[in-house]
Amino acid sequence: MEEMVDQINAILGTVDNTHLQEYLNNLNISDVEELIDEMPEHGPLFIETLSLNRAVNVFRILDFPTQERIIKKLSGPRIAGIINELPPDDRTSLFAEMHGDVVQKMIQLLSPTDRKEALTLLGYEEYSVGRLMTPDYVAVKKEWDVERVLNHIRRYGKNSETIDVIYVIDKSGVLLDDIRIREILLVKPETKVSELMDGRLIALSASDPQEEAINIFRMNNRTALPVVDSQNILLGIVTVDDILWIANEEYTEDIQKIGGTEALDEPYLDINLFRLVRKRVGWLIILFLSEMLTSTAMQYFNDEIAVVVQLTFFIPLIMSSGGNSGSQASTLIIQAMALGEVTLADWWRVMRREILSGLMLGSILGVIGFLRIAVWSSFSDIYGPYWLLVAFTVGFSLVGIVLWGSLAGSMLPIAMKRLGLDPATSSAPFVATLVDVTGLIIYFSMASIVMHNVLHSHSHAAGHPTALLSHIIAGGVS
């Protein structure tokens, strides 16, 4: 890359656009895209200088902020050329990101046919399959023979997004089947299309959410899928390159939400600092206020802490163990739901598995915690005369807290999905905060049971977690 940058700088120094055009046209499309990333100030010049076909191919793989920056500095004829030559799905994606007044001006640059097509595609909901589809495909009739099909492909195939799959429709445009080009090429010319049809058709609805299309592509190993309306009329196709792009955006958005922030709609280094802070501060405030409930919980158990101060030594251990188990479960379930491995109907199976795994994981940590206190007390009196009771309290508490963390982390994403919300919003920080507060209730409630004789004067208040919850609700955040 450094060598290419040096060569470009040398060419730019000669002010020879012919030499620059020749050099750029001989590079791979991906190399030109990397040059624009390395030399953003020259991006418009590169797009302007490239041959139109190569300029379109480079422009369509750039991220939107770069596209927007470049298109503002291009000449009118070059903008018109690129907009008209862009595949319909890429053109729709570009228009969907831009401001309405800019889109209106750019639509006027299109040919009448393309203008009608763009307006049709933009009529679908923002995150629907209709926004992804392209109307450039090859369709044939079932009564045709293979020879006629091949002649049809030779005539119209160059304008198609892909000819890997040929679509069979009736006279009304209703989709009947799809046939791989390989099957057409391997049979005799007089073979009828109807003889090649197997009825194993997979189609998307134009109103389907894009996330559903990602799962269908993943499960069926297709390079393209047809898109139909409610009457099963073929409207267009969606190709795997568009699906990969959307899948990457969905994955990025989910990762950002899991981290406890709003999804960023621009690359991290391009987004305005104040917008970045605004997208992060909301969740931080919510989590901060929620964590304040932990101080309310500790105040409620103030008498118990005063009697056995050693209980406070293990508060960080208790809180982190519950939060960690909850974050693990939440991340696993969100990922499984994104891959289609877990659905809403599987909630009971998930709960059973998390109950068992939570008990096993909690028992392992509980034994380790018990042994740690027991071994330490054999040569130190740091845990006081009640070290054995403290050890049992910590051991049993870890079982309950890890179990609760696993259940909360696994059920929250399913509950969010059931309510029509994004499961990624029940992110690891949110689950951890929830388990932190409830974990303290479990811990001190267990202490009041195990250390009843020691804490007898506080057993009634400390033994009822529901009383604590009422206290928190009534008293507010401390």
C-alpha cells in the first residue's frame, strides 16, 4: 500500500490525469478502495478519473460516510453517470441513507425507468427485504425448452444481477420455481423447463425483516433468493453480497448494544465526539442509577454487617460472580437467537439447561469459596471466630447467585424478543447490574439463615428479601 501511495503522489505531482487514469484503471477495485481510505482528500478525484464502470464498482463498496463525502465534490455528469449505473439495490441503500432533499435531486438524474424503479424500492419499510432487492434477474416460462432459455439468457443476462439461478414464472408473473444454471447447461436443448422443476422453492417476502433473510440465506446455502409479494408475484431478487453487508451491520450493531451503548451509525473514528458521548451516556446513567440500589441494600443489612464485618470482604466476589454468570448466559442466548438456534418456543428448554448449568457452576464456585476461607482460617484469624459460618454463607450464596445470574441472563433476551424489542438491548452490563443488586439480597439473606444464632437480633428483618424490595421501592434510590 505504501508503494501505491508513493506512486500516486508522484503521478499527482505531474498533474497528468491521463497517466493517473491509466494507473487507477489497472488496479484491483479493492486496491482503489484502500487508496481512497489512505488518501481521503483525493477520493473524489479518483472516482472522477476512473472509467465509469470501474468508478461505479469502487463507489458501491465504499462505506456511506465516504460515499457522501465524495458525491458532494463530484461533477454533475459524473454523479448522474454513477447514479444511473449503480445496481438498483445499491442505489436504494444510498438513497435510504441520504437526506430527503438530496435524494429528490438525485432521483431527477435517473432515466424515467430507473426513476420509477427507485421510487418503488424506496416505498418499502426501511429494514425490509424490499429495500435490498434488485429487479434485475432472468425469468423464463415453464413451457419453454432449454434452447430458448439459453437464447433468452444471451440476450438479457448481461443486465441481470446474477445468472446463477433462473426463475420460472407463469403468464401473470407468479413465481413457480427456481432452477440453477448448472441444471440447464447439462441437459439436451429440447428439454422443457417444466421437466427441470422440482418444486423445492424458497422465496422471501418483500415485507420480511432483513434479519429473517439473513437466517434463510444461512440455512439454505444460496447465492440469491427471489422476492415475492403477498400474491406470490416475483418482484426481484436478493443476492448474497447484500446479505453479507447487512449481516455485518447487524453484527456490529448487536456488539455495540451488548457493550451497553446505542448502535453507532458511522465508523468509530468518523463519528462526532459529542454524538459518541450522547449515544453512550444514556445507558451509563441508567446503569449508574440502578447500581445505587446496591447501597440501599447494604444500608438495609447494616446491623448484620456491624455484627459480622467479615461479610463485607466477599461483597465484590459475590457481585462479580453473579454478574459474570449472567453476562455469559446473556451473550450465549443472544448469539444463539441471532443464528436461529434458539426461538421463543424454546424458552423452557433454555430454562431447564440454565437451571442445571447454574447449579453446577455455582456449586463449583461455592466449593472453591468455602475452601479458600477454610484454608485461610487455618493460619489466620482474619475471618474471626465465626469463620466456618462465613464459609458456609459464601458457599451457599454463590450457588444461589450464579444460578440466579444464569437464569436472568438467559431469560431476559427471550423476554425482550417476546415484547418485540431487540434482544441485544438486554446487554451484559444491564444483566450484571440487575444481578448485582439482587445478589446482595441473596447473600445477606443467606447470612441471616446460616448465622441465625449470631445475628438473632436481626433475623426477622434480614430473613425476608421481599421486605427489602418493598423498602427499596418505598425509599427510592439512596
